[in-house]
Amino acid sequence: MRKRRAWMLWFAAVVLLTSGCAAVVGVGAIAGTSAGTYLYIDGAMQNDYKYAYDPVWTACEKTMADMRALNVQPFKEIGQGHIAAVINDEKVRFDVRYKEKNVTTVIVRVGVFGNKTASQLLHDKISDNISKN
């Protein structure tokens, strides 16, 4: 626990000292994926799930259904795809990408400029749906 707290304090200091620098984005990407936390950049929230591509894709489809999404437009290829829809009058897009064996990246964007709270809620629902399978 102390190591994690020290890591988070170090990361916060780096962010404050280099705000506005492109290096922050790179450090954030490393910390976001290795620490098991969400990464929020430019209005999109990203998370790596420790599951194969197909179960994650199914969980994303189930999340859209659970949220009663309208105009759902899935596009799936081998190893990547996206699902676009409208939830509560907001455009929502899930980008699902194979990263490596049993690791799949999901990027959620809500609205034109992004909505961090809504994106977090959708990621939480994806996590719940994966664990149910």
C-alpha cells in the first residue's frame, strides 16, 4: 500500500511539474495501463481488460443493451471494432482493440467533447458484464 501511495504522489508531482507537456501523456499512458486504472485523455476514457477480445466485445454489446442505446451501429473486424450509439441523447462510441493475448483495450467516448463521469459509468458496466460471463 505504501508503494502504491508513493507511486501516486510521484505521478501527481510529475503531472504538476510538466503540465502542458507531451511527456505527461506518455507517462499517463504507462501509469494508466500498468496500475489498473482508467486513462482519460482528450475526452475519451481507456482501460485494458484482462480478457480475450470476444468476451470484451460481448460485454460492450450487453452494456449498450443495458443502457437502452438507440441507433446502435456495431462494426467488428478481427482484433478491432467499434460500436456507435445514442444513450440519453448523447453520442457514445466504444472502440474495442485486441492488445495482446488475454488483454483487450476499450476506449469510451461520450458526447462530442467527452464526459468523464459517463465514461466511467460505462466502463464499470462493461466490467460488471465481463465478470457475469
